[in-house]
Amino acid sequence: MPRVMPTHVPTFGTRWVVVRAGVSSTWVATVSIARGLSLMLSGRPRTPLRALCIAAFDTLHTIRQGERIPTPRLKTLAALLDFGAYANAIFDRKADGRVQRRVTLQQLGESGIGPLVTEYLSRLSDAEGRRPSPGGDHSHFERVTSYREAVVRLSLGTIATAAENAQCLDEAIEATKSGGDLNLLFRITMLCQISDDVLDYSRDRSSGLPSFLTACKSLSQSLDLTRLAARKYADGRGGEWGHDVLPLRTALRLVSACTKLIITLCGWECRSVLRTHWG
């Protein structure tokens, strides 16, 4: 009687397909990173992190559509990312970005996505108008988390809509909640948001801004809950991510490791300050 190979054991051919998919997607991502970083030579985007965000969308578009995002649209994405940063800075009262925002808004209007930007601003203003205050208990931490997630989903949905030259922002936002590509980017972005909140804790606390670390009255409680949130975002189980997005899955693991390290170092520093303060 012939031996039947278990269906859960990949054949050599299957493994070879997986390897080829991983190598191919890695090459696609490498070129996308080069394209994203090269945009900074023109002044947009203004940070390497935003350039990597553009690279991520270019990678996904190339894998799914079989072609690169046109360079003019990449420049539009760069302007859109900078615009979002200016808008958030104004809402957070961290910087006066009104002049830069006005110039960038004009550029985005000329690129043809004026209506999308207007809708983004309207929804962002609504979300920021309902932002929770800092300081609270466990349930308040959940409210701050929901606020943080809503802003990130809106931003990613807007960028995805512009990247794919699509019409429906709501569909893109909903896609961040499923197990697909945008959910993978959402998890990576939320981990970056946690790292940013940890590093900006002192400034956020003095400015009265809600963040993962200022959500609770007790910093120790905020750190514990933030650590759990980071684990949740890093957990890729249930994600519908194939081997063709290996670079982004790897990015999730790397960003997760960096976030956990930052949280740990912050915890050590806080305990040291408390010991010094209380003798």
C-alpha cells in the first residue's frame, strides 16, 4: 500500500515556491526602500520613517499589482505624510505647522486628491475633538488606546486610498481591521506609536496629552498595560499574510523587538527615578 504524505508537510516543490516568493518580495522591498529614501533628496518626506512608510506601500502595490507606484504618486504620498504630521502637531500643540500645512495642502490639491485630504481633515478634527484626557484607570487606558488606533487607521486608510488611486476611504479603513496587508501595516504603525509615546512621555505629560504612557495616573500601570498592548500588536497569529510579504512580516518582528526594548529601558529608568526620589 503506497505511503500517503501528510497534507501538513510541505513538499520540496512547495518549499521552493515559498523560498522564491521570499527572495522575490525581498528584492521588491529593497528597490522600494531605495525609491522611498531617494525622495528625501527633494525635501519630502521629511523623515526616514515616512520614507519607509512609502516604501511599504510601494512594496505591497508591486506585489499585488505587478507594477510600481508611479513616481509622481509617490511624491504625493510624501506630501500627504508630511501634511498629516503638520496637522497632528497643530492638534497636539507641539509646533506651529500652519504655514507648512497650508503650502502642502495647496500641493496636494494640485495633485488631484484635494477632496480626500478635506475628508481626512474633517475626520481627524472630529477624532481629536473627542480625544480622552490623560490620567485614569484600566478602562481609561482602553479609551486612550481606541483613540490612538482610530487616528492611525484614518491615516493609513487615507494613504492607502491615495496610493491605490481609489475612491472609498471607508473601505481602506475597514481593511486595517481585517487580517490582510493593511492590518499588517496597522500593527507595525501601532508599535511605532507605542515607541514614540514612550520616548515622548515627559513632553506628553507636561502638555497634558493622552498617550499610552499618560493614560493612567500610575506610570507603572501604564507601562504594564502598554507592554501587553505591544504584545497584542506583535501577535501575527490569524493574519492572512502570505510568504510574498515576507519583508513586512520581518519588519513587524523587528519593530516589535525594538518596541519591547524601549519599554523595558523606560521601566528601568522609571524605577531608578522612583528609588532616588523615595530614598
